[in-house]
Amino acid sequence: MRIVSLTASNTEIVWALGCLDQLVGVDDHSDFSAEVSRIPRVGPDLQVNLDKVETLKPDLVLSSLSVPGMERVVEGLERRGIPQVVLDPETLADVYADIRRVAELLGVPRQGTHVVRAMQQRIAAARGRLPNWVRPPRVMVEWWPRPMIAAGQRSWVTQMLEALGAQNAFAHLEVRSKPLGAAEVEEAQPDLITVSWCGVKKLRPEVVLKRNLRIPAIRYGQVFPLEEAYLGRPGPRLAEGVERLANLLQRVPVWAKPIPGVEGGGGEGI
């Protein structure tokens, strides 16, 4: 089968299923695994060159709506009559279902089950390394710094954190993500912030630490870089993302002391 993948997450699902040999085209952002670099490119996810896709004569295109704005690409493929499957996960359970669905389409259903089980086992093991907190640590996963944009309830990030006994600081917002004002962040009182800016190679926690916000994460210096590739791509690498979140949570001491020169705070630590 000739497959074209239009997002990095879809490409990584195909990789995990052991079917890279079926990929004849990928989007410009697909960068994992190393073998993907040899596959023809069809443009960035929001500006896919539909002529290139059509030229590749795919039997199936793996599209996605997990990237805001990809509706235009999906509609363009529909107009051209190019066969596609559109993945649009919100929860971690949705991601598991999508992996199994793609596995069925590629004729490797047992491998799909194996990939999901392996993810679940890694996530459970990560939870086993963490303590049982008096209350769940509140975590802010920041997708963008100006304006501050963070993951909301309708993001698989919520279940990733819950699997670790932690909490999405913005799980009360029934959105996938949302631009936030200072007052909203202070009300949420995150204990830890991950700098997971989309499409940015150099992540800068110091930018967050300089904000004049009265929150535990800033007062206690619990702001860390965590690449968006491990949190923002709804595919098999989310299991590694959970492991990396667990490593960060292990670094947050229950006796957290303010860092020198930082005046923020106003909430309790973990």
C-alpha cells in the first residue's frame, strides 16, 4: 500500500507499526525516525502541496485535525477525490484507538495491539516511580509564550498527567488549548510548568521565570523545557512524554524553597 502522512504524529504511528516501507510521502515536519529523512516531502502540515500528494498516487493519505487549521488540507483532498483517513484525537484513549485503526488499515492489527500495550506498560511503570501526593501536582503545559497558550481539558495531556497522579492545571477549561491572561494563570496556581513551545528549537525556561506571576511554579523555580515532540504529537512517543513528565515531577521537592531573586509565589508547593 502507498501511504502519504501529513503530520509527524501519523508518520510516527506508521513507524511504530513497522510499516515505513509503505510511506511514499510525508509532511515537512516529520523528523522521526532517521529513516524518514529519505522519504519525499509534500510541504509543511498547514501548507501541504496537494499537487505533490496527487503525483505520488497514494492508496491512502493519513490526514489529521490535531493541528489547528488543517481543515483546509482535508477539504482539498476531498475535492480531488484522494482517499484519506482523518485522525482527530482528543484523549489518550483516542490516540490508542487511532493506532489500532491505522494498524487495521495497514494490515498489521496485532502490531497495533502490541504498540498500545507497550505504551500502557511504560506509562504504568512511570507512575510507579512517583510518590502518592497529598494532592495532585498542578502542571501547566505551555504551547506558546506570547500570548501564553496552554493545554486545556480536551487535550491528551490531561490524561497523560492523570496517569501520573498529577493534574492539568487548566483541566477546568473545556478546550484543547487556550490563550491565557495573567489572572487565569494565577487562579490556576500551577506547581510546575513545561516549556513545550510548538515549532521552537531553543526552549527558554528563563522567559517564563521572569514573568511577574504569583504562582508556585515560578516562586520555586519549577519551570522546565520539555520538547513538544513528546507532548504535542498524538502517537506512540507520548509514552516517552509521560516518562519525561515523571522525571520532572520527581525533581519537585515537597519542601520546595523559593529561588533567589524571584518574588512570585502565593501558593503552596507540591
